[in-house]
Amino acid sequence: MKTFFKNAILLATVRMFCSCATTYYTNPVINTALPDPTVIRLKETYYAAGTTNDRKPVFPIFTSKDLVNWTPAGHVFQDFPDWTVGSFWAPEFYQIDGKTYCYYTARRKADNISCIGVAIADSPTSKFVDHGMLLDWGKEAIDSYIFDDQGQLYIIWKAYGLNPERPIELLAQKLSADGLHVEGEVFSLLQDIENIGMEGQCIFKEGDYYYLLYSARDCCSERSDYEVRVARSKSFRGPYEKYTGNPILKGDGKYIQSCGHGTMVRSKTNRMYYLCHAFLVGKHHEGRKPILQEMVVGKDQWIHFLTGNITQKNQRFPR
């Protein structure tokens, strides 16, 4: 009998250890080219999509229950919307009144200028109906991101990337409640005064601060040194203070060459995860593939990646 109880206690201990054991995943989490990924969570399911440039169909969609194992689930568009001619970049999913909106960059057929359009579907995997161009701005408006600040929707985008006489800026403007029209004044959130690039932004509020993540340096060439940076403010409109310890994430130079242009998504337990793209070392020809890294707010009240500012191939499974 004593032996029985000893064995039972030992078995229970082993089971407890196994149930608490940490499991890991290996980046990239989607092993195909999917630059500039957007990701949202609706109840128990995550949805992601990414850049297709001039390929059809446009913006492949993937679904997942755990942020690590992803399944193809169609495309936003089977063909180019009538007002566009190509350069389909940086789709951004957002939910308004139970509908899924996809804000995206495309070149306008009339003049080849990159503008921001919007399409709507009943869900991320339903048929999207295009609502045309939403926003144009000078020579280029790209990389849209949508944010709700205390009930007011805003669209944020990259401007002046084609203007050599002035720095790149991240601009913002109010959106109508239905998400289909811009309203009011345009204002600046952040400028690229270092002249190193600034794009692929996302913004979120955690505690007292609004955190603005963005990417800098060379996104796309074989020499890519893309990296993730952060600024913060106690007001959505700013002013934003850039972190003196930037970048907060860059490639390790051994497995991951460079990384950036991502979206933060909260897990089912409210932990923060960042899905961005990366070039693998020596595999530039395979394109930019999505990697996943967990973020936390440090004691210094800045955003940090849980495993440091150098990418890690193996990560603890999302919780």
C-alpha cells in the first residue's frame, strides 16, 4: 500500500511537471513570403494578411488559433479594384460594428500615385467589397494604421517618403464613425529627423502611455538592416519621445537578417505579441516571412521584447 501511494504521488508530480513544462516554437511562424503583416484577434481566432505588390489574387489571408500554426484562408481581392493598377502593400484589418475593414495601399490608375483604399466584409474570410480610395497625400500615402482613441477613430500613415527636401512623417487624421471618410485637420505624430526611414507603424495604449512602434532603415534590399523602434507619449496627439535605447528589435545576423513592419495583437490572456516580417540570413530570394515575438512594458515604462532587442529563433509558445 505504501508503495502504491508513493508511486501515485510520483506520477502526480510527473504529470504536474509535464503540464507546466514550457513549449517553444520556431520563427518564422508562416513559412512563406508575407511582408508587412497585419493581425487581429476575433474571439478565439487570429487573422493575418500581408503585401502582394503586383500579384493576383491580392492580400492572402491566414487563420490561427494560437498565433503559431497558420492556415491559408483565401484572399481579400481576387482581382485589382477598378481604381487601382498595382503596388498592393500593407493591408490593415480593423473591426467596426461587427464588420471587417481592410485598409490598404495601392497605386491609383489615373496617375500611379500610391494612395490608401478601404474594403469591407462580414468577416475576415468573407467576400470583401471595395469602397474605393479613402486618402491621398502629395506624392505618396502608404502604410495605414487605424486607432480608436476614446471613441474617436484615427487613420495614421507614412508621408513624404518621396520628398527628398523634407523628412518622412507619420501623419494622422480623424476617421468618420463608419470608417469610410477622413475628417478634420491632418496632424503630425513623428518625424524622421535622423534620416534613417520611418514606416510600418502601429500604436497602442498600455498604462499611462501611447506607444508608437515603427520601422527604420533598409526594408527590402539584399543588404536589408530593417529594425523596430519605439516612441511614447501621454497623449495620442503627442508630442512623442523617441526611446534613447532604440532599436528595440533587430536581426541577430546569424539566422534572421532584419525585421520590421508589424502589428501588435493581444492574446486571449491579454499578453502583447508582435507579428512582423523578417529576411532569413542567406535567403533573401525567399522573401520576407512573418516572425512572432512577445512584448512587455519594462520597469522603465518603455516597450521591450521579452527575449531582448535581438531576434531569437526559438520563442516561448504564446499564452
